[in-house]
Amino acid sequence: RSDANGRRDGARKGEDEKASAVDVPEHMYRTLKVVWRKDISDYAASGLREMFGAFGTVEDVVIRDGKRRKGSALVVFATKEQAERAAGAQCGDAANPLLTVRAATEPRGPAFFPSSGMDTRPQTATKRPTPAPEPAAKLKPA
């Protein structure tokens, strides 16, 4: 059987899973996530645009509202090469440096080798991984 687009039922499910695994908008590859401590000092969008302008053309700066102590922003560059140059660079006030991380990176290696166990999905900036829970103590029979 095939659906309205001419795809077979079994093929459609596999294609949808593969498409969702790599469906990252192009602009995310050109974007940096920038983090700082707001309780020490704060950064304005215009200041971030000026600082990161040294690495290339900054298309947009979006300050994210949220937590009291942590400030964050997304800085979008014109090219992914400019974002690569700015990632990990030391910017900002020495007392309150900016932490910069790529919002998404392109997958490395050959695409779609499910049997290899290799995760080929694009990597995105996330929170720190939580440590695995420790195993429960074994009880000795009485």
C-alpha cells in the first residue's frame, strides 16, 4: 500500500524518523548561546552585538529573560564559520566573562548507519548531563 505522496507504509515511518533526527533549522548552525552571571553585571544587546562584531557580521542578538542570577542570549551570525570563530572565545568583562557555546553543530561522519550505533543527529547546546544514580546497596541474607 502507498499513501497520497506515493510512499509505501513501511518506508514512510522510517523516513519520518530520519527526517526528524536531522531537522535542525539552518540558522541554528550560525547561532551562539551566550551565558553570563547577572548578579555580577549585566550585558545589553547592543554591547553583545559590538563585542561579537569582531568575529563577523552579527545578524541578530536576542536577550533571553529568565533566571535571576544567569543571563543568556542568542547571537546569530551571517555564516557558520563566523560562529565557529566566536565559539569559545573569551569576551566580556574579566570579572564576568561570557561563556559561548554553539547552539547546534553539524553531524560528523557518514550519515545514517543505524547498525554502527553511531549517533549522527546534530548536537545542540543543552544543560549539563545529570550523573547516573548510584546502585542500591546489596543486602546480605540473615
